[in-house]
Amino acid sequence: MLLTVTSHNVLLPNFDLPQPATINVDLKTGKIIEVRLGYVGNKTYKVVLPGLLDAHVHLEEPGNQDWEGFWTGTQAAAAGGVTTLIDMPVDSSPPTTTSTNLDIKRHSARGQCWVDVGFWGGAIPQNQSELGPLLCAGVRGFKCFLIDTGIEEFPCVSEGDLHMHMSHLQNSVMIFHAEMQTASSPVQRRLNPRSYQEFLSSRPKELEMDAITLITRLQPIYPSVSCHIAHLSAAAALSIIRTAKNRGSNLSVETCFHYLCLSAEDIPDGATEYKCTPPIREDSNRNLLWDALVDGTIDCVVSDHSPCLIEMKGLEHGDFMEAWGGVSSLGLGLSLLWTEGRKRGISLGQIIRWMSVKNAELAGLSGTKGQLKVGYDGDLVIWDPEPEFKVSKEHLYFKNKLTPYEGMTLRGLVHKTFVRGRLAYDSALQDGFEGLQPSGELL
């Protein structure tokens, strides 16, 4: 059986604008078997995009499935046109720091995934011997923290730990939470815990700059390790990154929707739904991040969807210092980037490169995901770029429905999402999923 999707507006590889084309997907294999230029037939779709890939998501199951979970998280992804997620190793219990723990996580995920899901492993002190078995078991690479996580099961690593970890890796990825406290880091006194400006001052740009300086110093020592900077917030670090890339360092960088679409000046005191680390910075910083995306200094955009129980945000007290850090946005990313990008003359092709192609490269999936090509997985999104909607809880499929984007007017709606040619979401159905079954695979 075939799935045939034809439209006057299909975003094909190496095009910034959609073209007339017809895609055929073999439903037995889930693979694209034909991409033909030109529209065929009577039924047409508005715009056809390759499925998006989000390489930085905290699904938090097992252990914290009341925060999120594979079922709700992957439904939120499918509703937003995301057909592949890569789950972070932290925030689940146990964390993905051993092959045994990965088996536990995979067991939890089976039968619950509406989209394809892969896994990052965790690099923590003294687990160097686990890296090889984790790679053999299928993790896409590793995530570490250079600053205290506040999570006993996932401590941060030292420079000495990194030398031991990176010496064990060949042709793999090390992802860094790139904030680092040093003796020279600015010290801030806590005065008003409800003040966003004081919270912002407590996570200054120097924390990111010092961490990224360390990363760019380590990478040439271990040239086969691809170093990836997670959730870049501080534009002040861009010059360090550009220098490293210009000298040929095996380095890539992501930023997040919240750093591109939100500004510190607009965050009210006490509004802890905006809290994340690194923090959302000033509007001038945001503009520099956009410039770095366009010139290629920043490679990709992810959600860093990191939810928690609503009460953990402490909305009644508005204490930024005590509230859990993390912004929930899974399912809204395409609309966020399209809405903001249109103001800046950004093409649809650029957005797909940042949200699909480059994330697939990072996760080692560039031969199967992120583009509408023969031999690739039949992951497709039917999307209308024109409708506007005001974000409300009814647009949120993730479990704890708290997001700083509530009330914001966005543009662009997903109508259908196909994963390997199978319908995973249809906006015309009750709740988008009635009568459908989850068919996502574990990568």
C-alpha cells in the first residue's frame, strides 16, 4: 500500500520555498519510495513539510511521569509536526547513565510513543565504563552538566571527569549544559526572590562564556568527539564559538524557542513559568542570537521542553530562586519560529534546516530523518502557514499545561502528521487522536 501526498507547496531539500511535488510512501516499509516534481491528482494539501526533529526534550519517564511522560509528550510532539524526539537522560528516575537504566526507560516507552523516540545517554562522574555499553545499546550520544544540577542522581562533571569521558569516546557526541561557576564568576546577593532581573543577574553571561571557553579548549584534544553546546542563551559567547568554528573545531550549537521569542524586559516579577537555565536574556541579546542562526554560528533550534508539576513552579509565591527551572513548549515550536521569523524575513526553508535537517545531523539520523528524500522515513507534516490562533490550554497536549506562551497570538497550524507514512495526528479528529493508535518506534 502507498500513501500519496501531493501539493503545489512541498518543501523539498535545498529549496527555501515550497515547490509543486508528489511524495509516495511505502506503508509496508515506512520509507519514501518516490519524490516527483509536479502536482498530480485532484486532492491537494496546503503545505507539505518534512517531519520535524526535536533533539532536546525531557520526557521524564520513568520515575517522574506525573511531570510528563511518553504518551502525553509524544502526542504534544505529533500535534506540532514533530515526528522524532530525542529524550534527555536527566529528570527520569533512574537517569539514563547505564545500559541497565536505558533498558528500564525503553521498557517504559514501549507502546506509548506517537512519534519516533531516541535517547541521549548521561555522562556523570565515574560512569566512564558505561559509555561504550550505552553506545552499543543505541544512545545517540551523551549529555553532561558543567554546573550543579540539584539532582543527586545526575551530578555535574569536572574538567578531570571530562578528560576521562572524552578519552573513552570515538566518533560520538558530547552535549554540554554550558554554564560553569569559577572563582572569577560574579557573585550576586539574593535580595528580592520575585524579581526577574535579580534572577537573571544570578545566572550571568560569564557562566556560559567560561563553560564554552573550556569546551572549545577540550575539543581539539579529542578531535573525534563532536562537542555540542546545548541551549545557548548568552550572545556574548558567540565570538568564542565563531573563533572555534573558524579554526575547524568539531563543534555545534543549539538555541531554543524561548531565547528567540521571549525577552527579559517583558517578563513580570513573580512569573516563574518563564524560569529556565540558562535564563531568557534581553531583547538586544535575542536579536544577536537570530543573527547567529542566519549566519550559521548557531546550527539548530530545539524546545528544551522541561516540564514539572505546576505546584513546583510556586506561582503563588513567585520565587524565581526556588521554582523549578524549565519552559514547556512541545508542540508550539513551528508556530513560534514561523511567527517570529516572518518578522525577520526568514524563509520556510531556513526554519526546516534549523528544526529538522541540523537536528537530524546532531542525532546521527541524517540518512533517514529530516528531509523529503527517497529512502528516508515517510515523516510528513501537512501545515497551513496562514491561520492565527491565541495559545490556550486547549492547544497544549503535554501533561502539565503551564507555559509562558499562553495568551500569545501565533501563526501556522498543523493539520496532519504522518510518522513512517502512518497518520499520527489529525486536527479534524476529536482531540486530534481519536481512533488512532501510537505507532512511533524506539530508535
